[in-house]
Amino acid sequence: GRTVIDKTGLTGIYDFELHWSSDNTPADSPAAAYPTIFTAVQEQLGLKLESSTAPLDVLVIDSAEMPTPN
């Protein structure tokens, strides 16, 4: 549920496969043996996710209505 800001400086398109397990993965699932997303990114891709604050553009929609017929 967080925004990820790319500060790697890497350019190009990459194709990779990442094996990780979410916090709500059932214990009897084969995926339960996988690491968390944070550990998987660091161990499998060599990248580190760091929590920080940064200014972000946000669009807030207060309300929405169906358009009236013409």
C-alpha cells in the first residue's frame, strides 16, 4: 500500500522473476517458504527498499456523479 520511488538510476527494460510471500500466505502453501518482499528484492535483485518520506503529486476526487443525458 505504499508508493515506490525509483532512485536506482537504472535505465532500460528488465525481465526478471521474483519469488516472495505475502504476510497473509497460508502456512500450508508452498509459497510460505519464500521470503518477504523486502528480503526478496534485496537478495534476488540486489536492490534495497528503504522507507522514507518524499513529496508526491496527489489527485483527490471529492465526489463523482453519473453524467446527465444530453
